[in-house]
Amino acid sequence: MIRAVIFDLDGTLIATEQLKAESYARAAIQLKPSAFSKAEAISAFEDFVGGSREEVSKGLLYRFGLESAARARMVEFAASEPWQVYTRLRLRIFEEIIADEAVLKQAAWEHNVELLRTVRSENCRLGLATMSYCPQVERSLHALELENAFDFIATREDVENPKPDPEIYLLVARALGFRPAECMVVEDSVAGVRAGLAAGTLVLAVATPLTRRNLHESKLLDDHHIVDRPEDLQETIAHLIAHHNANHAG
């Protein structure tokens, strides 16, 4: 029986992945002006959605040949590696973007926020498992008016290994008091789906424009576990939970 639902944050409850893509693209252009378009950089980010800062920065650094430009600014950014220059420049831009709380409010994925409220109204336990750091999580939840929505929240500071490692989902399930098989994970990225599956949870992926292609091409989930249209979300999750519960009755 599904007794708890664990949500991802970035890309699931709020479209911060789109904002991150914008910040990575602008940082890349600052490092190497006129070499490529912002649209090209944003498109490349799709291949790294859900990865750690190091993984994304290294991937894009290589993809766009940014290493020499980043290496030249290592002293400026007190960095030991070129990818850290890119990460810190990107974070500076990202902080500027989200400084306006209205931007975060407008970035809410309303269909997933509504799902969260529906789950809460049915007295199901709620968890949050995010690879974002605590200050950003607090800011996002405040903008969404969800500060008190969860029974347990785990952030990047709480685990040693990032998604796709299952550590964070195992932590949240344990804190909620249930076995992973009694939990459903709601994710948007391939890395998050891998983490949920490895933890032994039921996984529902709600695709975004940045993650839709990779979710389907990964073949990690059957198509009926992936929601492409927001209007299908409530029906899909109800069907999945009913099917799961019927198969695990007794």
C-alpha cells in the first residue's frame, strides 16, 4: 500500500530547472562570447538535468570548449578547477535571477503543487527530497507557500551521495516511518527516476520541456508512468496507486 508520497523540488514543484538552464547558458556566453547562442546552451543543458553542479559544469565546459576561458579566471573565483569557475559564475547569475520572489512564484508547476495539496488532503504523509541546498529550498517553499506542507524535508546537506544514488529517498522514507515500497516518488528527471527506482519506491515522472525526451528515451519507466500532459496527472497517479495497491494487497 502507498502510504507516503515524496516529491522532488526543482523541476517538479517549481520550474527552477528552466531558470538554472538560463543561468548556465548566460554564464557560458560570458566565458566565451559569440561562440554559440543562448538557445544552443539551454538545449545542451537538457542532457544534464538532475546532475550535480560538478557534473553539469564539467559536461557543458567540455561541450562548448570553455575550459581555457574558465582556467584564465581561476584566481578571480578562488577556484582550484576550471569547472568551479563556471559553477560560481553560474550561481552568481542564478542568484540574481531568483532574487525576485515573484520570479519563483511564477515558476511554480501548478499541476504538481495541486497534486501535493490533494495528497495532503487525503491524509497521506508527505516528504521532500531535493538536491538543492537548504537556503534555496527555504526560499522556493516560501514563494510557493509550502513551508509547512511536508512531514519531512531532506536537502543536499543531509546526504553524502547525490541522485541518482537512492540515499536521499531511503532517508526520507525512513524518516516518514515507511518502507520504500510503501512510498511513491514524484520526479521530473532521469537522475531522480533512477534514484527512486534504486530505493525501491513506486515512481511517477512528470515531464517538463527539458526532461521529456530523456525520460522516454531512457526506458527506465513504462510510458504510463510518465505524465506528458498536466491534465492527465491526477488520473494517472490515481490509476498507478490503485494498481500498485491491488498488486501488493495482503
